[in-house]
Amino acid sequence: MENQPPNLKQQAISGAKWVGVSNVIVTFLLFLRITVLGRLLEPSDFGLMSMIMVAINFALVFSDIGISKAIIYKQDISREQLSSLYWINILVSIIMMGIVIGIAPLVASFYNESRLVKLLVYTSVIFPITAIGQQFQVILEKELIFDKLSFAEIISVIIGTASSIIFAFQGYGVFSLIIGQIINTTVRMIIVLVIGLNIYKPKLYLSFNNLKEILRFGLFQMGERSIDYFAGNLDYILIGRFLGAKILGEYFFAYQLVLMPLTKINPILTKVAFPVFSKKQTENHVLNKGYIELSRLIAHIIIPALVGIAVVSPVAVPLLFGGKWSNTIILIQIMVILGIFKALCNPVGTIELAKGRADIGFYWNMTVFVISAIVLYLAVQSGVILLVVSYTVLSITNFVIGLFIIRYLTGLKIMQYLKAIIKPAEYSIVMGIVTFILYILLELSDINSIFMFTVLIISGGVCYFLLIFMFEKSYCKELWGIITTKRGRI
């Protein structure tokens, strides 16, 4: 991003570093949590939690009403507007809490799980808790103050993870997952609130004047996110409805292992990219360069990580989580392709929002939702494997359409983009083949699983780093230069 003002560029680099450090620590803690809880809890517990979070997270989309992204997009927002939006968010979150409590019996009836009524009532306290600190989190993101956000994220995940594990050891089952989630959210929002109040204090002021543009953007964003959320969670909904909590728990477990690199690494880049791109929303050449470099870096991180997960999963799953999760191995291996294309498609939304075109995202995701609903509904009738394969095909199609949307918005040269991501894919395939051959040889030797797992991880990592160092030495130097650059003044 050579054309950015130096201070903005330095802020972006600093932000990426802080989010990166935070997400490395958070990813380790989440992996630790899923490893420990995977041994203590049953697949059906994870299935129940998946059913709960589908309902809760969807309602959270409405409680925010798209305001968060609108605040980042609008560069000249006033304190009065922020104050009005803050109290509107609080009010809507309380209403959504009441709605979730009210529809809990319907959700339980849909999944044929009577336990969900009580579980949803307990979990619904997340709505007002989130609303208290959400706007402050958004303001810190807009100002690229990611060091303090990272601190809040790390502390909250440490306390939330410890809480889940302690309650799981005490035999609380699915409640240990719920308690950990509530504590995690509470700690993060309290820290963000305390930090945010030093920057901006909401006034006791509520007016809908001058909010028309913000609310219009927010409503389109809410519509896009709600459709996108349904499209992204159709698999959970359909599996839970037709195949039951146990299979949903196995699917959720596999999905988390594969998508963990995506959900924790992509935000290192996209969370920083959106406010940066928004500040350069009228300069298409800057957006294109940034988008290509962002995608290239995502490809270098996500593709080898997921290919590695596919190769080591037959060893890793029984070793780390126990034999009761053996059904997840084939799901993990198929989901790797799904994860790669979801990761590469993820930055499309960042460009749409930076250009102020939440409407395009809304209509696109509406179409994707309708098609996905039909395809996945038909697929789930034949079992979870066909559903995963169908979901993967849909994600590949979504990725291709996303490229043409970026081309329409910014004039992106698609061949230039593809050249940027093809090399990481080639290196990952070579690494995967080498690691798989080593796995076959070690399997024939009948050696200890811990030793085999360790050797495969180390050999895969060394192989990939040797490849990029040999063939993309200049890119490695460029990345190292960015990592070692000191933060500029804000």
C-alpha cells in the first residue's frame, strides 16, 4: 500500500501486529479449550451448544442493526449521532433478549430438543452485556487502536476458557460451554467499556435527526449480515433439525478445527483492512493493490495451514481428542477445500463496505442464501458427507462471483489477482504430498502416535518455509520488513 500516508500505513501495520499477537494467543487458548472439552464432554453437548449459538448469534445481528460497520464507514460522525446510536443499540438489545426468551420454545420444538428452552433463556443475557461495550469496541477499531482491543480479547478468552474447563470438570456438561461464553463476553465488554470511556462518553441524548444515512447503511448491512448469517449457518440448522445433536456436534467439532485458522487469522488482516480501505474508498488503484496483497498474505497463511490439517488429522484427532471423535476425520479432510475458498472470499465484504456498497452485499447474499437453502436441504437428506461436499461446491462458486463483484467495484484485474494466490497453492500442494508420503512411511513403521504427530507437523512447516524462501525470497524480506517496522505516530 505504497500510496497511503505514512501515519496511516504505520497505524495499519501496528494494528495488524497487535491483532496478530492477540489472535495467535487466542487461537492457542481456543485449541486448548476444544482439546480439553473434547475429552470431557460428549458430541451431543457440542451439538446443543451449536443449536444455541445459531439462534443467539443471529439475534445479535439484529441487536446491532448494522450500526457498527456504519460508524467505521462514516468518517465525519458527530458525538450526538454516536450517543443516539449507543442508546438505540442498548434498547434494541433488550428487545432482542425478550424475543429470544419468547421464541425459545419454538426453537426447542424445531430441533426437537426440550433442553434448549432453559439453555436459551440463560444464554440470552449476552445481548445487553454485548451492547454496553460494543460501540466502544467499534470506535477503537475505527481509530486503529488494536493494542488495547487485543489486550481485552486475550484477557477475556483466558478467563472464559478457564471457566469452561473448570465447570466441565465439575460435570456441568453443556452448561460449561454456556458459562464460558457469557464470562468471555462480559470480561471483554467491561475492559472495552473502561478503555473507551477515556476516549468518548455517550451523552444522555437520543434523536433520529441526521441518522438517516447511517441507519440506511446500517439496515442494508444488517440485511446483508442476516442473510449471510443464515446462508453460513444453514448447515448447522439443517443437520440439527434432520440428523440430531450428536451428528451436529461432530460436524461442529470438525468445522471448528478446520475454520479456526480462518476465524482467527483472517481478522488479523480484514479487521485492520476495513478502516484503512474506508479512508481510501475513492482510490480504486490503492484498493486493488491492497486487496491483492491482502489475499496473497491470506493464501500464504491459510492454504498451507489447512492442507497440513487435512494430512495430519488421522493422527491428530484420536491422539488429541479421543476415539469418540473418529467420525470427524473425513469431515475435516473435505472441509479443508471449503475453508480455503471461504478464506479467499472473505475480504470481498471489506471492499464492498469500504466503497459504501452494502446493498450489493445484501442482494448477493440473498441470492446465495436461496440457492444454498435448496441445495443443502436436498443434500442433508442423504447424510452429512453429501452436505459437506455440496457446501464446498457452493463456496467455490461464491468465491468466483466475489471476484467479479470486486472487478465491478474497483476494476480489479482478475488474472493479476490469481497470479498472486497461485504460488501459495502450489507450495501447499507440494508440502501436502511430501507430508502425506512421510505419514504413510511412519504408519507402516508402527511408531508412537505422539512422535508421528510431532514429526509430521515439523516436517510440513519446514517444507513450506523452505519453498517460499527459495522461490519468493524477496517477498519474505518484504514481510520481515513490515513485521520489524516500528509503529509510526498517530
